[in-house]
Amino acid sequence: MNRIVIVAIIVLIIIGALVYVELNSGKHSVTTSPPSTQPLYIWVADAYTVEAQLLGSSFQNSTGIQVPAPKGGGSFGLAREIASEGSNAQVSVFMPVALSAASPSYLGNYSSGWAIAFVADQLTIAYTNASVNNPYAEQALKFAQEGEAGNNTAWYYFFSVLSSGKVKVGISNPNTDPAGFRAWITLELAGYEYANNTYLFYDDMLKNGGNVTASNAAQLVSPLEAGQINFLFIYKSAAIAKGLQYVQLPPQVNQGDPSYSSLYSKFSYNLSTGPVRGSPIYLFITVPKNTNDLNESLQFVIYVVEHSNLLDKFGLMPLSPAILFNSTAVPPQIASLLSQGKLVEGGPL
């Protein structure tokens, strides 16, 4: 065979091999590239930003979906912001600590009509070594320690000092942060339980000017640590997450025991939107209609329901099954949780 022909054949074989490698290399890169996903944005009640960060990080590690740092704020304030920003809101899931914050009363047209309670919390009264550097605060703390040891009469004296105006008490704005209205309901419950006068401590707190407020409880932590206020009504999980010392209130007044639901519901507080009744404290999760990615958002909801035990180290009680509150048809993914027994119906939203 002619040498030129042989060389030509060899060149063609080499070119063919190179083309084959290139084509197969391209196919490999396409099949292994990860699918494009939107980040998952969590808006959460300010007291639970650490817990939401843990859930988000765990979800990201499990799925590869990016979860930026959660956005915290008062539940009612965040709900109003979601409603006002509409399609411009960077929100995937909303985690309020009041059921009504997920309703059309606050989310407007962006309420999905359902929310899931997945952990239970309770109200407590936090303090620091700096904040009790006051003889009256120190006295109140001694009464609290006696109450925690089983002396119910001591709770009367604790709340008497607390509402005397001689100590400063942080209570967040009830119209932006549910911890605020729950603090006032706790004062009503304490009056009912320990003074046979529902509004004794409530009225004294107002009359004596002992309360200091802010849009949410998180904003009052720094003044507490600096000794500018002596005590702070805050959720137990938030106190633990922020490393605060706290008074363990009895279940009759801390709104953290579902077995006392009927007692809590006898007391109420008038918000700017109308009265709200006492109830067990739950952290909820819902998907607003202006979510940036519905499928990812629902995937995260399912993950949270199935992994709520991640939060027990914060003093939260996982609900198993979780509780679905809804007033509309729920997505198939949520209905599936019901059929699997991971959710139970809890009534309308």
C-alpha cells in the first residue's frame, strides 16, 4: 500500500478517536452537573432564628439546596411585610409563633390557608447577673426560687415585686411580637392563680410603669445583659439559645402545657386587630403564596415535620404527630403527611 495512503488512514483514525473522546466527555459533564435550584429563604419569629438556622443548615446538608441565614422579626410584623412586599418578597417559608400570623388577617392574599404546629414552647422570665444587681430584683429572684421549689405563695410575692415599678421588665410590643401579648396574659393568669384577682399584676405593671418595650423580644436582650432592665419575658427556647438565666414558671401560667389549654383560653389581650386568647405556645410553619419556589418550600416543610427532634436541645417539645390547622385544600405533599399519620387535624386556621 502507498505510504501516503497509510499515513492518511492513520491521521483519520486519530481524528476520529479525538472526536469520540470529546463527544463522550461532553455527555459526561451534562449528566453529572447538579440541577439548578433557588435558595430557600426562611422568615422566622425572632426568638427562633438560631433554631431556624439549625434546621436550614441540616436541610442544606441533606439536599444541597442553599439556605441563607434566616430573616427574623416579630411574627405579626414579618407577616405584614410579606403581605406588603407581595411578589418582591424573598420568602420561601414563614415560621411564626402565633397561628393568626399565618392567616389572611396578616398575610392577606398571600396566606396559603394552612399552617403546621411542629414544636411546643413556653414563656419564661429571663435575667442575667448584671440585671439582678438591684436589691428588688434580687428579692424577686429569691421569691422565684422558692416558687420553683414548690411554694406557691412565693409566686404571689414574685409577681408583686415584678409589677411594683421597682424593677424594669422587658415586654415586647404585643402588636408586632406575640411574646408581648403572652406576657400580659401571663400576668393575668398569675393574678388569677395567686391573688384571686385577674388584673392585679396586669394593672400594677401599667400603673407603676415598670415595663420597657421594643418591637420584638430579641431587641431587649442587650439591655437585659447590660443591666438596663432587670427581667425579660421571653420564650424558654430563646433564653436557652441566647445563654440567659431564666425563671421556670409553673405550667398554669407559662402557656406551655397543652393540658391547660382550657385555662389559658379564659384570658385574652386586645391587639390593634382585635382580642386574642391565651393558648399553648407552638411554633408554626407555612408556605406563603408568594414563595419563590413552591416545591422546595414544601420539601422543607416535610423535612421540618420529620426532623423536629433536632430542636429538643433548645427546650422545645417536638410534636409527634404535628398539628395541621387549615381552612382550605392543602397541597398533595401535606395531605400525604396526614395519610401517613405524621400530621393530625387541629382545626381551622
